[in-house]
Amino acid sequence: MPAAYPRLRMRRTRASGWSRALHRETALSSSDLIWPLFVTEGRETEEAVPSLPGVSRWSVDGIAARAKEAVALGIPCIALFPNTPADKRSERGEEAHNPDNLMCRAIRAVRDACGGNIGILTDVALDPYTSHGQDGVLDAAGYVANDETVEILVRQALNQAEAGADIIAPSDMMDGRIGVIRDALEEAGHVNVQIMSYAAKYASAFYGPFRDAVGSGGLLKGDKRSYQMDPANAEEALREVALDLNEGADSVMVKPGLAYLDIVYRVKERFGVPVFAYQVSGEYALIEAGAAAGVASKEALVMEKLLSMKRAGCTGILSYHAPLAARLLNG
Ligand code: PBG
């Protein structure tokens, strides 16, 4: 048994700044961050996303500039999401495996600008490419057909790897996709292209602003509950993680972040693998709205939330606040 008051005073080690620094258990660093970026057509184009105040879509040249900014800030990785033009969206999302699509052009531009100094993470799912906004193809009954979708996702993943992606991040929640993507990457010689699986991705109310940013929100009918997870379930998340690791995922993601830190913690405890959380668009927007309403300073809210994710066990965090956080962390 530890000593009791007054021999033990928990406040003793909190009484001065140097002592608080000495006893701090968790540290956040800019190298823990992944910065999600939205790509749009055009040249020298910046489009604001109203539901994500402070976040823009950038044309490919602007994405390359953001990537350089990330390198300068010590952010090791960016995540790319395309806002596909409406006339290139289709029932089956063919644009996803066009070698000259927006995503591939952005990957090449970032590589040209930054060489090997930055990691490029690319999202695998069909929602930025389908005319109906679902992450896969629909059968006659309107159900997202698993196996048919997986075949297309493999082509999408290979397309991204060919363009130079470093981390393939399937966010589609189809069954069995990690294994077949891994096999296809091996066969094509992309042995060092990583897979970060969105293993525990919940059917969340927090994705709305993202869907605005990639232009799929207005198209989506219904919801994604036949593939994304029920927010009530935790055991199921552990099964999803086990399967994806068994199929060859190098790292796993829990998404959204803050409302699911129990899942992060359990994944880390059970599997001891690299685990990432995605602080999603709705979480970002709520911080912005809260700060604007005078709840607290934006900086304080951002840093407390990111630190909490790290404390829960995150290896790293995807956050639209990454550049702000990196600037604060770098002093
Ligand atoms: C696409 C995808 C989504 C997000 C990342 N990849 C949206 C969705 O599943 O509807 C959400 C990210 C965010 O909200 O910031 N499958």
C-alpha cells in the first residue's frame, strides 16, 4: 500500500513547473501527426470547405506546397483525399483506378516536390468516385456488394502504389480486402508499400464535413451501416483488428478518435501493434465551433485532445489540426 496523507501529498510533485515537466508521462511531438489534405482540379486553386472552417481543397500544385510545409513542420506523413469532378463519378467508380486521376497526379507532384522526405498515405474506398456516394458498388437490391467491391479496391490500391503511395489505407470496411491487397502489392513488387487498415471504423455522425469536402455528401442516400461498425460495439472492433493483422496490415486505425479511445486502448493492450486514431472532420469542426463560441482557446482544446489520444495508446494521429499542433509543439 502506498503511504497516505499527509506523508503522501499528490500535489507535491505538481507544485512547480519543473516538477510537472519532470513527471509528465506522455509527450506529443510533430512526428506523431498525419495531415489529411483534400485535392481538387485546377491550377493555383484554393477552395474553402464551409463546414470545415480553416480547411481548403487545394489543386495539385497547392498540395505539393502543403507537403513541403509539412516537411518543414516535422510532420512525417500526409493523407490525400480527392474531390473528383462530378462528370468523372460513376455507378462503379472507375475513376478510382485511372492512372491519371487526381489522386495519382497529386502523389506524383508531392514526390517531385519532397522526394522521400514525406510519407504519402492514400485512402482506398470508392466513395469519392461513385455517383451514389457509397464506398463500394451496389447490387440490384442497393446493397454494397462485398466481393465485387474488393476486386475494384485492389485495382485502386495498385494504381496508388504505382503512382508512388507509401501507405495504402483501406477505409472501405469490406471483408477480406487487406489480404488480397497485400498479395497484389507483393506480386507487383511493391514489397515496401505499407498497409494501414482502417480496421475499426464506425458508422459515425462525425464524418459529415469530410463528405462535403470530397463532394460525396449530397450524393449519399441512406447510410453506411451495412459495412461500418455499430458505435455500440467494442469486442467486434477487436475481431476486425485481429483479422486485418492476420491478413497482413502493418498498422491499424481506429476512427473516429475521441469518442473511441477505449477501443484504441484495448487494441494497444491486446495486440501491441502500431495503432492510429483519426480525429475526423466532425471532431475538427466541433473544436472550431467551440472555440468560436468562447468555450476555451482553440489551441488549448486541440492540444488536450491530441495528447489524450497519445495517452490512450496512439502511435500517431490523423488530424486536420496537424499544422497548428506542429507549430505549437515546435515552439
Ligand atoms: C471514406 C472516408 C471517410 C472518411 C475517411 N475516409 C468518410 C466516410 O466513411 O463516409 C472520414 C474522415 C473524416 O470525417 O474526417 N471511406
